[in-house]
Amino acid sequence: IFFTGAFSSSLLHLDNLSKLMALSIGFFGVLITFYSLGFLRGSNKFRLFYGSIIWITGLSILTVSSNNILVLSISWVLISLSLTALVNSQDTGVKKIGRKVFYKLGLSSILMILGFLMLSLLNNTIEISAMSLKINSFGSFLAFILIVVGAFTRLGVMPFHSWIPDVSKGVDTPINALFPASLDKILGMYLLTRIVLDVFKLNLFTNNLLMIVGALTIVIAVIMALFQHDFRRLLAYDGISQAGYMILGFGTGTIIGIAGALF
């Protein structure tokens, strides 16, 4: 039933949010490409890295342009697998980090897909633009939480953050700039924005929940950064703290708060 609906529905939908995120993805992709030319000159990873940039950037733009939960889920999973493979292409010392990335992103992707499945059943559609659900039952709340876990893991919101400092320290700088510093943050922010503004109608409890998680992430990540002796791990925790500000802005449920989070 779901696959039949996928072919009969509109697969892509470009609104202002999608255009903003696609533009951001393209901007960071070009920026990282030019930055890394000097870093990777003469390296045997040259073709792999730039092939991965084209592939992952294209999948990311497809993700933020998707109007179908099947297309979004498939592209989301492919990005996770591609990023894991990119991490595993590094030296032997980061294989353990690659496994951690695979498990973290894989599990969160499965939970997100389950959330989308529940959301689709509750709305009787697989088109994201046609979905609108009030969080007034356990089923709707569970679907919201499952999808939020997918967004939180990409953003690095606590307690789903532990893979980000490890990746930031263990991989080459150009890969670190691509993942998790830019594209993963954009994808997580897009998913959270889409479900909070368009898909779910949040109540007071869910707004407060987002604000609490955001506030705790801000404070704890800053405290963790103070104890770091490695510059990359310090920057990673600083980025996690910034993700907390985004969550806090969305949790306010106000126009100014949401605009601040997007900014």
C-alpha cells in the first residue's frame, strides 16, 4: 500500500523552508570543496572524498525537497550509510568510531522511520505536505518522539551527542567540515523545523519538553567543553551547545524564538 501510494503522490515539494535548506547545503558543499583542495592535494583519498561530496550533497538536497516519507526515509538512510563509509575510509584507528556512527545513526534512522510510519497511519497519507496532527494522544506523542530522536541525533542534542566529539577528533579536517559540522546539522534542523511547524501541532507539554532538552544541552555541553584538552573535541561540544539554542528557540513556540533558531 505504501509503495503504491509513493508513485501516485507528489514526490517533491519546494517551499521556502526547502529552498533555504537546499541553498545552505549547496553553499557548504561548495565551500568545503574549495577549502579541501589544498588539504587533499596528492592524497589517495582525493577521488573518494569528492565523489562522496557530490553523492551526499545530492542526497541531502533530495531529503529537504521530499514530500514523501518513503523518499525522505530512503535518502536519509543512504546518507547515514555514506557518511559511515566515509568515516571508515580513514586510518585503522577510527574503525571503532565508524562502528559507533553506524549504530547511532542507524538506530536513530530506524526510530525515525517507525515514527513516520505511525504518522502516516494516523494521517492516512504519505505526503508530508498533507500531514497535520495534534499531539493529543499517546500514539501521536510517540510518533513525535520517534521522529524527534532522528533529528536530535543528527543535531547532536544530548543525550544523543556522544558520536560527534569522537568523529570530530578522529577524521580528516575536510570530512569533519562536511560531517558532522555542517550537513548533519542542516538535515537535523530541517527535520525538526518541518515536523514542528507543519506536521505536528505542539501542546504546552511538548513545547516545555523541547525547552528543557535545549536548556540542558546548552549548559551540559558548555561544561563538557571546559574539560576538553583537544581543540576539535572542544569545538564539537561548542557546536552541540549551539544546537541546544536551536531546540530552545523552537520550544518557545513563538515566531521570534523559531526565527532565532533558524538563524
